[in-house]
Amino acid sequence: MNETRSPRLRPLLFLSLAFALAACSVPSEQPPLEGAAIGGPFTLTNQDGRKVTEQDFAGRYRLLYFGFTHCPDVCPTDLAVVGQALRRFEKSDPKRAARVAPIFVSVDPERDSPAVLKEYVSAFHPRLIGLTGTPQQVADMTRRYGAYGAKDPESRGPAYNVNHSRLLELIGPDGKPIALLPYEKGAEALAAELERWVK
């Protein structure tokens, strides 16, 4: 009985197999920043005073934000969103969320010592890492990662302002850039993007 039906079923089997193979050959979604000249080596100091390099984050996703602790509004607002998004992601998928290293890079090394950074980053998320360094180290790292930070020439005295780019970059475990993430759309949208890209 089965042998007599097999010729009729054969075209359906071939068709099913063709669809399955086609589905397997569809390329996965390409990261928006794939191939961009962003990233590379750096040497900075974390909030505990320990020297760190890009190698300390190998195998982990890096969520990079550039700013400064004396920023009056933009930085704390954005970092609050980052912290909320990470908590959402940790709740929905703790294992994948643990692969994300959230990093705040100070573009104001004159004022942002490790001790200042330690107090600042702890306000947003317990895993948020603060990085600082010499002005040259910070400038090199900022340039390599396509960000910007410089003293406002019209701002004087100890309460000077720092002009900086407003970027939230996701760098992959291999050190290659993946995407700029939408902090401006709120924690839910940011958490959804982390779900999308973190494997």
C-alpha cells in the first residue's frame, strides 16, 4: 500500500524539501553597521582604577555610550533609559543579557576620575562600567569608535561644558560594530533591539 502511494507523494516531498532548503539559504539580517570602520584597540581605566583594554570584553557584546558625569540633562536621561532597557532584557532573557557589557566612556577625563565614575555609574545600573583615561587615551578611543567629545570653547571655569556626540553603539563579541541603538525611543524599544541583535 505504501509503495503504490509513494509515486504520488514524491512531488510533495520534493516540493517540501525545496522550501526547506530555500529557507535555510535565506541570509540572516545584516547588521546596519556591518563593515563600518568603527572599533579597535584601546587602553583605559575603569571605575575601580584598573587598566582595561578591548580584550577584557572579548566574547561579550559591548553597549557603548560616550558622555560625561557633569552633563546636566542628556547623559543622565539616556543612561536611565539604558539601565531600564537592560533590566527588561535581564528579566526576559537573563542568559543573553549577561553577555552584554554596558559601558559609559567619559569624554571629560580632567574631571571624571575613577572615583567620580564609580559613584556616577552605580546610579543607573549595577553592571554599568565607567571608563576614563588620559586625554590622549580618551581621544584615541573616541575617534576609533566614531564618537566625539571636546570642551565647549565658550564655556570657562571649573563648571565648563563638554560638547559630545550622542551615540549608543552595540559592538559584537568579535569587536565588530553591529548597530546604533535607539535610546531616544525609550526603554521598551531599546530592550527590543537588544533582543534582536544579542544572540
